[in-house]
Amino acid sequence: MAFGEQLRHWRERRKVSLSVLAQATHYSKGYLSRVERRQRSPERLLAELADDVLGADGRLIESWVSEFGPQPMLGASAGGEATKRRTFLKSASTALVTGGLAELDRNTDAVARLRDALIPNAPAESAGMALPKFSRAVTRARRDFTAARYAGLADDLAELIPIARAATEPAGQTLAAQVYHLAARTLIKLSAPPYAWVAAHQGEQAATASADLRAIAEARRNMVSLFHRAADYGKARDLTARAADMLRTQLAGAAPQAWGAYGALMSTGAIAAARMEDRHSALAMLEEATDAAAKAPALVLSAGHVVTYRIGVSIVLGDAGMAIEHARSISPDDIPTVERRASYYTGVAEAYTLWGKTDRAVRALLVAEKIAPAEVRRSGPRRVIEDLLHQDLHSNLSGLRALARRASVAL
């Protein structure tokens, strides 16, 4: 019996609907339906998760291996026939931790390259690039960021920063502000806030010189993010409110991208307000972000993007159940960028951890890792993994310890 037929057999045997299985595994209902009808070749991860959810005792994994070969989950290298989930994860863990350490080394190198570009050892020669070419390079960099390719993006940004520094015309300053914005966001993702402050400050100067609303909103958002990460939540919330007062009156005829940047600013500020237990401000900012998303390009800010921040606000306010309700209000497929889609799953994992549903938390983290491994190695998801390890003293959660090794979390 083919894997898709086996999946339907076990689902019907356990009286589990496609919708429930989709919710439990974090794959879409349409994807699961196509797998069952043999119209889509499934990933190993689906076999792992579905076997756990449906209590198939390894039979779904055996079926997948029989049909698609013995390749282990997430591209790891492990010998022998993988017939049971726990056996596989234990045998693969040594190889996987090596990959995690290599990723950390790449991140360290990426931070160093951006640092040297932002703070050169000696005055750099003026670098020039035709405006259309500069614009195309910035567009590619934005795409890499939304795809969560942070380490590789650092190389491109390091080459663009000298060009941004040399920009003088308003159009060039606008692009320069975007380069500094991406550098700041990337350094935040790579857990290097001191250098992110440098990029954010230079971005603020370029944005002010450009008078571009999108650039100004992005620059203020970076400042809000950094104050938040410095635990100065009141400063972050108040900076958001002041920026909103300044930008709101100018947005009426603004370009869609400016609306997207404004909504992202408000979403970030909402998290800081929640940290201050200022529920009213947090929810009001999220409403503004939702309104802005309706006017923005989906790749810049969509309703799905805002939901990821609603999840975060609910978690901060201690309402894990509401966070899950927000997560269920959309399909992850409706979040158009990899970076935010992975954040959706890490937020779901944190909510389930707080709720005590640890098995679901691990599954959500595994999906996030499949989508964007770099996101799971960030400080927030790593803290969730640490919490799960603390709750799972006897290693009963399938895949948790191997995931911890890949994320370089101490066991």
C-alpha cells in the first residue's frame, strides 16, 4: 500500500479528519489531501509527525521509507534502515550537531563582515553604482531577507554598504536607508545588537535625508526593535507612539510600501506595549497594523504577518490559548514570506509550551526548522527549546534532543 493510502487508512482508522490532522501537523489540508491522492510526494517530516499524531507505531514511517527510500528527515546523514522515529533521531544526532556548529561559525563570519563594512578600519574610497543597478541589488537583498537567508545576505549587504555611504541624491539616499535597514534587521536576526545599533543609526540619517516615508518608518522600527531587545520597553512603546503621530498625517496619499512599513512599525511596537502590560496600546497598535496591511503589498505586510504579532502579544500577556486561537485564524500558507511563516511556527511552539502541550510545541519547531533553520537558532526559539528540555527531563518528546543539538542548545 502506497504512503498516501496508508496515511488515509490510519487517519480514518483513528477517526481523524483532514482538518484536525492539518492542525496537528501544521501542513495544510490541501497538501494532505494531495498526498493521500498520490498527487504530491510527501516529505519525511510529514511521515514523522503523522505517525506520532495517528499512533501508527512507526508504520507510516516504514511506508514512507519503502516508497521513497531511506533518506533521513531534514537532510541529515544516518546509516541503517530508519524504521522507528526515536531510533532514527538518536542515530542522526551526532551528524546533525556538527551542522549546527558550522551554521554558528557562518553566522559569526557574517556578523564580522557586516561590522567591518559599517565600521571600516580606515576611510573607504567612495564607491559608485548606477541607480538602476543599485535598486535591483537592494530588491534582491530584500528577497533574501524574507527568505531567511541571513548569512548569505550579509555578504551582499557588506558590498552594498559602501555604495550606500556614498549616496547623496534623494533617490540614492532612499536606497541607502533600505540597505542600512536590512543590515540592522539581519544583525538583529544574527543576535548582534551592538552592530545593529550602528546600522540603525546610519539608516535613520539616510532615511531623514531621503524624506521617504517608507524609509523613515523602517528606520524607526529598527530603533523600536533595538530598545525592545535592550529591555527598555517603555522607550520602545513611546517611540512607536511618537512615530505614529508623525507619520499618520502623511500616509493618506502614500505608496503601498509606506503603509506596509508603517504597519510593521506598529506591530513591533505592540510587542513592546504588551511587555509593559499596556494591553490597550498593544491592541490599538495591532488594529492600526491590520488596517495598514489592507493597503500594503502582501510581501511587505499581509494580514498573516500581523497575526504573527498577535500571537506574540498574546504570549507576552500570558494568554497562550488566545495565541493559538489567533494561529488558527489563518492558514500558514497565507503568510507570503518564509521569515514570517517560520516566526508563525515558533510563536505557535512558544504558545503550546506555555499551555503545557509540549508534543505539539516540538512539532511546530520542527516545521519551523524545515522552513527556515536560521529562525530556530535565534534566541527566542532556543529559549523555548530550553523550556521544553526542562519540562521533558526523561526525553519523552520525540526529536527534541536532536533539535536542541542542531540549535546548539546545551543538553
